[in-house]
Amino acid sequence: MDTMTKNKIKEIIVVEGKNDTNTLQSYFQCDTIETNGDTLNENTLKRIEQAQKVRGIIVFTDPDTPGEHIRRQINERIPGCKNAFIDKKKARTDKKVGVEHASKEDLWQSLKNCVTFSSPIQSLSFEEFLDLGLMGDSFRRNQVCQWFHIGPCNAKTCFKRLNGMNATKKEIEDRFNAANCDN
């Protein structure tokens, strides 16, 4: 593939603002819907719902509290959304955090590793979550978040997202075992 060819994204990407759109469109052939920051109004939600029906959407908000708030609102209202997550360290300047600050390679990795959360069927019990050491050990929990591409999150959100992906205790243990073999 030559360097002038842009990867085409079939789904419409939901971002927070114009800078996110400009960055993504400079690297990829894509369409976006902008939420205009944390002000997710009814008209925008209806546009996102329609886009999900027609082309599918990828929620790609900033890795910060307002971004997570927007992501949660969209996923609660519109089932089957794909979600792209980018690590805060890869999307920051000295003063700001946002999708627009990430490199093309990091953005592409995030878009290639989208996850979809289904309605939770509790594939992982809270007791199993605790047994895996994901409650008090943020390093261990962040490893799991990276492996499953669900973005860094606190224990409650991690538990919810893992269940939303129907992840099992065995799958998580297998990842830890594989990681230990690599060391």
C-alpha cells in the first residue's frame, strides 16, 4: 500500500469535536459525528442512532472523564456500538488530552481493535473478578484492559466492560499464563 492511500473506515466515528474530525480525516477516509464536547443533546443522539442503523458507528471519545461520560451515554442508549479506546499517554500534549493529539499509528491501532459491548449476561462473577486480583491491583487490571482493548478504567467499569464482552475467568487466566510464559 503506498503512503498516499488512506485506510477507509466504513462506520461513522463519533468524536467530541472538530479537531478530532480534522485529525482523523487527515489520516483516514472517514465520516464523523461530533458531539461538541460533553453537550450530548437529543438531536445528536438521534443522528448517532440513525448512523448505527445505516453504517454502524465507532465511539472514539477522549480518554478522560468527559469522554467516558459521553461514551457511557451513547452505549446505554444505542446497543451494538463499536468502541475504540486510546491510552491517555498516546493522546496527550503537555497540557491537553484528546484523540486529536495521537499519532496516525496509535489511532489506527485503536480503530483496528474496536470492541462491542453486548448486554451483560454476567460471564464473569464478581467473586471471579476478585479471585483474578483485578479489584485492588491497578497494574494487573490495566494489563487486562490493554489485552481486551477496553481502555484503562476503575474496577467497577472494568468488571462491567469485561462482562459486556462476555469475557470469562478462563480467558483472562489464559492471558495471564501466556504473559508469564513470555517473560
